[in-house]
Amino acid sequence: MSIGALLTEKVQGIEQVVASVTPKLSVVGGGVAAASGAAKTAMTDQNWMTVADYGVMAGIIVGVVSLVLQAIVFYRRDKREEKLFDAKMDNLFKHDKLPDE
């Protein structure tokens, strides 16, 4: 196996991990923001930022970052699958058979 194939396999593995983790991060980020907002309403009114405010900000940031990571991973996956499909179709039209998977 060539170095390029090993790197491609590693990148695909990393993308699979990111694709499986980022939806969970979105849920966690939303949960942190909601819980912090609920805690803020239960606390007394203060003029400075409280821990609950920081929790809301952290939850929003985690949610946005995970959304961006999901978009990147799915875009790259789509491009990779499109190239594979094009290669299979080229091979089909040239040799009248599909390559082995």
C-alpha cells in the first residue's frame, strides 16, 4: 500500500470521526446554552456577566463550530463520492464494466 493510500485512509477515518462527533457537539452546545439561560433567569439581576452568561456564549460557540465542521466534512465527502462516481462511469463507458469495489 502506498503512502498516498495510507494518508487517504487516515483522512477518511478522521472525517468519519468528525462526522459522528459533531452532531453530538451541537446537542451539547445547545444544552449548555439552554441550561445556562435557565440558570440566569433563576439568579438575581446583576449588571456584570455571570457564569450563566459565559455558559450561554460557550454553548452558542460550540454549536456554531460543530455546524461549520459538519458542513466541511459533508462537502468533502460529497466531492470525494462525486469523483468516485465519475471514475466508475468513465470506466463503464470505456470498458463496458464497473471496477471492483
